[in-house]
Amino acid sequence: MNTSSKIDKEYNQRTSQQNRALHLYFQLVADALNDAGLDMRTVLKPEIEIPWSKASVKEYLWRPIQMIQLQKKSTIQLTTKDIDTIYDTLNLFLAQQGIHEPFPSLDEIMRRELEGSSDIHT
């Protein structure tokens, strides 16, 4: 058994609440980047103006960090500790862009679900 497998077994796989928080976070980051005028062109590709979405935050910001830091392709593979690790790295990058989006709390998830304001289950 390799070392990373031993370490992963010490942490639980992400919970359904963490999954909802993770996808809510993607939407919140997308909104914050768009509100700051930092479209995908500004952050990633200067030739084309492309607004951020929950899916693009996941694919172009979160997943590359996940792959480099943890060598895990899918968010399904993430442990509770993995989410903290990736969030810390992404939060540092976003801070350099003038953006800070706290990771959603359980209260925030429940409030949004009750309001029906966004689909955070995908």
C-alpha cells in the first residue's frame, strides 16, 4: 500500500453536505469574479470575453489545482481534508485577484436550499 492511500484512509470521503457546499462555492466564486470584472478572458485567455459559471470555476480553477496537488481527477475522490487543501490554494489565488469568497457553511447551504436560489446538487 502506498503512502497516499494510507493518508487518504485517515480522512472520510466528502459528505453530501460538503458536496453541496463545494458546488455552491463554485457559483459564489463565479459571481464574485464576474462582479469584479474579472471574466475568464482576464484570468485565463485574453482573446475572448467569457463570463464565469459554476461549471467553469470547477473545470478551470478548482480541478487543475486538484490534479496538481492531489493527482485526483474527480471531485468524488476528494476527502474532507482534500477540499480544505484545494480551497486554501484557490483562495490564495483569488485573494491576489482581489476576491475572497468564504467556503459555504451548513447554514448557508440550508438557507439557499430553502430559498431555492440555486441548484447546488450537481
